[in-house]
Amino acid sequence: MSRYAACVLGFMVVVILEGAVVRATGSGAGCGNHWPLCNGEVIPHHPRIATMIEFAHRSLTGILTTMVVVLIAWVFVARAKGERVRRAAVWVGVLLLTEALLGAVLVKGAYVEKNASDMRVFVQCVHFTNTMLLVAALALTWWWAREIVEAPKLSPNQPQGLKPLGTAPSYGTAEAVPLRGQRAVAWLAVVATIVVGATGSVAALADTLFPAPSLRAGLMEDFSAAAPLLVRMRWVHPAAALVGVVCVAWLCVRVRGTAARWLGWLMVAQLVLGVGDVLLLAPTWMQVLHLLGADLYWIALVVVAAQVLWPGREADSLRG
């Protein structure tokens, strides 16, 4: 089951990356003002490029929805009531539903293509925040599905037909107890990274709608009173990223271990990709690569934070 959950999580990342292509290419209105149909049809006929890109995104989302339904059913069949993987799976279903509704708001509200309204910025931030929470729920479902429940054993003196003793799940290692202050640091890192993601979606939208002719011109526009609000908000993302990096680095120092080391390396890689995105003036392929790094970084952070916030008797890697 954990391998299937990992596949669902990986496919979710693919859907997110394809969604970035939709935004970067201005294909959000490729299916018109119709949702969930595409131009009023199940399968569009004689589609243009924008329609093909948007329809591909919706098709991948439909496949993901089916995979999620199977995952939730599998979790509830395979795992006992009260196990935390069940709670994570429920949140996956809830957040997937809100994700679909927010996608519908973007399409039906015409917050696509060249729309640079304040409402689009707001909806974009909410949509991407929900996406991050959905990825987090999927990551937790995968991570907690790795927990191995030992088969219950009957006591030698226990009468047949009674409930076996020791039915509580065991995960093979001693329970990890967070050090004092680690929980606060973990929450701080998670919240800061969510802010980084939300502001990143705004910066990416600004790069798409108002591409800068050069790095110097782009920096001047960021602080120009005559520039659109969306452009003047672009600096918030690197500022938030700096705060987020400090918080996550603090968490890595407090926690340490294999998972924390992976998180640290992904953080460094993401910084390099972010700088490259700015220097190259945010071409589509770089935006997608930067977003891929962000997704992997977020998944690693969720795993590390979960081991601190909700320690369990699991095969974790906090201590290497």
C-alpha cells in the first residue's frame, strides 16, 4: 500500500507541474468558461494548442482523482480504526475536493490568461496553499502507510475465541521523543514554507503576465510606483524565501538525522534553482524545474516535521 501511495504522490506532482505549464502558456481558458467539461464537450474536437494543454491538465486531474479514491478505500480496508494513516487519507479526500472547487472558481471566474486582478491574486494564493496542503496530506499518507503492524499473538493461557492480546500496532523501533522546542520550530518551518509557496505562485504569475526584458529592468519594475501591483509584489517571494530558509535550517540543526540531511540538500538545490530562475528571467522550463524542486523540498519538510510533531513507533530516520 505504501508503494501505491508513493505513486499517487508522484502523480500529484506531475499534475502540479502540468498546471504550471497551463499558467505559463496562458492556456487556462483553453476550455472556455466550461467546467468540468471542455468547451461543453467531454472530449474537445479540433482543439487548438491552448485547449490541448488545458484538457491534458484536466484529464490528469481526473486520473489522479480515481487514484486517490482507490488509495482512500485501500487505507480504510487495510488499516484498523484509529490509525493515523486513516486520518491522513480522509484529509486527502477533503483537500482534493476543495482543490477541484478552487479550480472551478479560477475557470468560471475568468481568473485565467491575462487577468491580473487583485481577486485573481487572492484566488491564486488560496489555490496554491490548498495544493500544498493536499501534497502534505498525501505525503503523510505515504509515510504513515510504511508503518508495519505486527500480527497479534495469543497468550498461551488465553481461551480460544477471545480477542488476542497485544493488538496495538508496533512499528519496529522505539518511539522518537522530540527535544524541547522542536515542535515550535517544526510548526514555524511549515508555516513559513507555506507562505513562501503562496508568494511564489504570485511571483510566477507576475513573471508570466509581465515578463521583464532584462534582469535590471525587472528589478527596477519591482520597486516602481508605476508598475502593476502584481509586479510590485514580486519581491515578497524572495524575502519570504529567506525567512523560510532560516526556519527550515534551524529545524535541520535541531533534528538532524538522515531525513533532515536530505531536507538540507533539497533546500540548497531549491535556492540554486530560485536564483537561476531570476537570472534567466523565468522561462517556462525553468519555472517547471523550480516548481519540481519546491514540491520535493515540501514533501521532505512534511516528513521531517511529522516525525517531530506526531512522533510514532515508526521506522523513522530522525537519528540517521
